[in-house]
Amino acid sequence: MEWRKSSFSADGNCVQVRQDLAAVRDSKNPVGPVLAVDLSRLSAVVKSGKLDR
């Protein structure tokens, strides 16, 4: 699977996003842990305000 640098990365603190938006990882440790999440769905939930307290 292909990875790309997130547009939110800056100052050497790079987050990579998998092309299918199903996972993120730290670019400084590409063989390290990966957070598997449906980023499209998570983004929709965040934008909807359902996570607001």
C-alpha cells in the first residue's frame, strides 16, 4: 500500500496517511506502529460535532 505525507505535517513532525485513508503512521518510524482507522468516517463524525462535549 502506498503512503503519503499528510497535509497537516509541518516542522519535521511528519504524519503519513495510507492512500486508502485506512491508517496513519509516523514517517520517522515507518516500520513502527500504525493506527488503523477509517479516516473518512472519523472526519465525518468530527465535522458533525458528535464528539463535542
